[in-house]
Amino acid sequence: MNVTAITLGCKVNQYESQAMLNELSSAGFSVCSSAAESDVILINSCTVTAMSDRKVRHALHKARRESPDAVIVLSGCLPQAFPAEAAKLTEADIILGNSNRSSLLPNIQKFLSTHRRIIDIIPHKGTFEPIEVNRFFERTRAFVKIEDGCNRFCSYCIIPYARGRVCSKNPDDLRHELGRIAAGGYREVVLTGINLSAYGQDLGLTLCDAVEIACAQDGIQRVRLGSLEPEQLDKDTIARLARQKKLCPQFHLSLQSGCDRTLKRMNRHYTADEYRTIVRNLRDAFPNTAITTDIMVGFPGETEEEFCESLAFEQEIGFAKAHVFIYSRRPGTAAAKAAGQISPEVAEIRSKRMLEAAERTRKSFFNSQVGKVEPVLFERECGKNIYEGYTENYTPIHVHSTKALHGKIIPVRISGFTKDFCMAEPISV
């Protein structure tokens, strides 16, 4: 039987989709990239915003329309956070949450035998899920989930309800998984988590311990970090991270707002000045580092003055890339009931202004890379003899080459840039 996965949301979801595909592949399923050709379709959901929920519903409708006889499995954050709403999505034959992926195969087998709909959502267990991945279908870099859950309860966020509390991967399990990934020929690993900065809080460890384990793995040439929360990155932590030469100098440091008053209403646990200090320390410790981020506009109570303060902060920091998004009201969160909800019209205007600022700082960052010689891991051929890859600081690179570059790390000289990527010339192939 053929199986495919449709993954919505973050890198943690991408890892978990790969883990489910690995399990089914080991059981004899053939992994394919086409839902229309699949007997089983996994839809791994995100529920971070209302738009995320709409994407899940659209994916379900499309999968059922294109594959009327397929077994459709809905898993992930939406069923875990909103089980009653998920149960109404009748296109799904099997519905799982985030806490019992081990029941995926038995539930598929049961459904194939009985053809009776299965809803199997259980509470969070409070321990790290015992899954691992040794093969990443159609991917050059490997994602490794080392942390799950969040204890922070930002006022706008449903994720603690979808993911539970902080739990971390055991170091021995991490070493074992990294060994298998390295044996599979992967050159780069990305350590991911729901609140990655909190890794080890339940084990008496820190994120540095996980980074050191990854960097010590023979065969792995690059280690990259997923999205980080700022408040865990003190100067000593940054100095310890900087001693790991395999660690890539790119940090996705979640901001949300550059205004202290807005940050306080969001229940974020840092100030703009503390964030500024962390960025300065990262740039001092990691030459040519790239700082990327997420910025929210239109949060309840955000005045024009507060927005302008956040806008100015974005320009001051000079992010290599900023994901700008409009606040989305989520049932079950404190912010959903807050006074001062911003009109969609005002939020759209602010989003456009912030996006324009983000495009300017990205252009400035690209310009700063021109003339540099950087090693690039090439991931795919995106056009005839045009290969796309990423530098250590995650600058997207396009080069022309008549030789296949997929999966290779080679030095290039960056020669120019467009809106979306830098052009470069290979120094050697």
C-alpha cells in the first residue's frame, strides 16, 4: 500500500511526519509523494492560528476529493487542542492527537478491517515521545526533535494545550538517533522543539548539552537550531554555544513585538532591551551571523504608537529575515477575551508596513553577503542547471552548474542578489 504525508506547520511537525512515514515504511508501506496515488494519506495538522485550521480543512477536503477511497488520518495539534472540533471533520477516517502516534499503525490496520471511523485522542503523558527517524524522504537535511511542550502560556497561544508541558529527549537516545542519521549520509541536522530553548529543564540539562552531543557526532558537518525563545540565551550560554564550530551562525530568535507594553500583554518574558542585548552578544560571538524572527502585528490593545515602536525596533535590529503575521484570535487563550481587538483593516495596513520594513532589512543583509566566500549545502535543482542551497548562516544561494550538486557542500563566491536569494559562482565542484 502507498502512503503519503501532508505536513502543515512547524519543523517539529515535519519531523513527526517523517517518523510516522518511517514506521509505516518499516511495516511494508511504500512512501510516495502523490496523494492521488496513495492508499493512506496522513495529514499532520497545525492549529497555531485560525488560518492554520482553515488550511487543515482545505487539505482534508482536497485529499478526499482527489482520493475518495483512501484512508485519511488526521493527526497533530488541531485534534489535541480541539478534539470536539476535529471530530466534526468527517473526511478523516482516523483522528489522532499528539500523544499516541504509536497507535498509528494498529489504528490503520483496525480501520482496514472494520471500516469504522476511529477517534483516538488521549491526554498528554508528560514524557518525551519515544520516536526517532533515520530516513528523511526527499530531504537533504535531517530534522531532529529534541524537545516538546511549553510552560510559558503566552496570552495568544494555544500550543501549551496542544503540546503539554516541557519534556526532553534523553541524551543517549539523541546520540543513537544522530548516529543512524549520520550513517544515512546526512550532512546537516536541525535540532527542533516546541520551546527549544527549554531543552533539558526536566533532565537537569540545557540546550548546550544537546548541541554538544550533535556536534560530536562523526559524519555530521553542520548543526543548526530551530526557533528559539530569547530569555534562555544569557551570555554564558552563548559563549558555550560558540565553542562548537559545527554550529551554524543562524538564530531564529522569536520577537513578536519590539514594544515592551505589547510584550507584557502577550505575557512574553523579556523586554526589547534584553532582546537587543542577546542579539548583540550573538553577533559578537558568531561572525557573520544571521538573526531571523517572527513579528506579530495587530495584537489586542496595540496602539499606533506601540506599533511604530515595534516597527522601529525591527529596523534597528536589521533582521536577515522576518516572518510578519497578523494576530489571530484563538478560543481558549487569554488574548481572545482581551479588550481592544484591532480591526482587520488596521491590522492589514500595519502588516504591510512591517513587511516593507522587513524586505528592506533583508535586502540590506543580502547586500552584506556579496563578495563573501561561503560553503553551501546544495539541496535541489530548481531549474535546468540551477542549484539551490544554503550557506551556514542560511542565506539562500542559486548557482549555475552543469555538474550535479545535490547533497554536496562546496564553497561559492556570492556575486549578487535578488529579492529572494543570492547568486553565486562555485569555486570548486
